[in-house]
Amino acid sequence: MQADWVQSLKEKLDQSHAWPDLYTFKFIVPAGKEKQVTELFPNHSYTQRPSKHGKYISVTVQAMMQSSDAVIEIYQSASKIEGIVAL
């Protein structure tokens, strides 16, 4: 992830959230990779929904995050999953 993008995201997150706060993560991954996403959130519940043809799975997780840095850390870890799209 580029440093400018990370800094911009951090600023936006800090403007719109009072930490700690409940944050909603939404990802789309190729079918079969959803476990890699859910493993980023141990002890959190999540919802999954397959795409119309089943090629992709959307994963939504609500997690209590302590800071914008913690949110960015999740996005950085998720970016290593091949084919992932963060919404």
C-alpha cells in the first residue's frame, strides 16, 4: 500500500470515527478464499454471501477497532490475499 493512500485513509478515518468505534469491513474474494479473510478477525462474527454465479463471496465483518491504525493494519493484511477487493 502506498504511503499517501495510507495517510489519506488515516485522516478520513480519524475525521469520521471517535475511537474506539465499531467499524464495518466489507471484502469480496474469489470463492474458496473467504477463510483467509475471516482468519483476520478471530473471535468476531461475520456474514458471507455468494455472488449470483458463485465465483465470488462477499464477507462483512463488524469489529470494535481501537484506532485508525488498527483498521489500516487489517487492510494491509487483507491486501496480501490474492484477488481481494475491499469496499
